[in-house]
Amino acid sequence: MANVEQSIDVEAPISTVYNQWTQFEEFPRFMEGVEQIRQLDDRHVHWVVNFGGSTHEWDAEIVEQSPEERVAWRNTDGKDNAGVVTFHKLADDRTRVMVQMDWAPEGVKEKLGGALGFDTRRVAGDLERFKELIETRGTATGAWRGDVPREG
């Protein structure tokens, strides 16, 4: 498994930052290679992503979600991946977003890309674009503030 850990500080209140992150169908606006995400229900999303010159699709389950604290997921088919995004209030108008993600590189391209840190740089770039989106807009495009309790 490859592991990616990145964080960024966003000049916006934690509620705005968290609310925008819960708008999964908006991810293509700031995530490189993400072509589409469909929210199937409160706990399930379908991803269509292009990387390494190939299109990949998979379903993921939100395994834990707590407003203004965390969103955790794992794949249910397709690309083997799991992770958590946590939100940390630094000040009334400043929030740290931390991403921790594990994924299983497949094939030579993905293994080489992971070894060279392309995955880490991609996530860092995604976070920079997320920061720009929030700081430019000043508001979230929507919000889902439901709780998904961790099972087990």
C-alpha cells in the first residue's frame, strides 16, 4: 500500500470548509483527474478518475462522518483505497484540512508514480485548488451535515 499525508491551512471558518468538502460531486472542480463523482446515497459515492493514462471507476463507502471533524471512506470495489480527511479549527476564520490516504498501486506506471511521489504531489495540488476555491468564493456550494457513526 502507498500512503499519502498532506495538509493545508484555509482562510475560512471550519463550517464553510467542512460544508464544501461534503459536496463530493464538486470534487472535479479542484481534484486533478477526477472526471465525475456521483453521490448514490448518504454513505455511497461512485468515482470516475483518469490517471496514468487510464480511466478507473470504483464505489466508495463513507464509513465515518462527523460535522466539522472528519470524513472517512473506503472502497467497496475497484481501486483499493481508504482514508480520512480531518478538519481543525485554528482560528474563527482559519481551518487546517488534513488528508491521510492509503491506496494500492497497480501496474508499473502506478508503482513508479507512487515511488516518485506523484500521488503526494497530486494531493497537495488538489488541496491548493480546494483552498483557492474556498478563499475565492467565501462560501460553500452546499452542505451535508449528517452524522455517519463509525461501525464496530
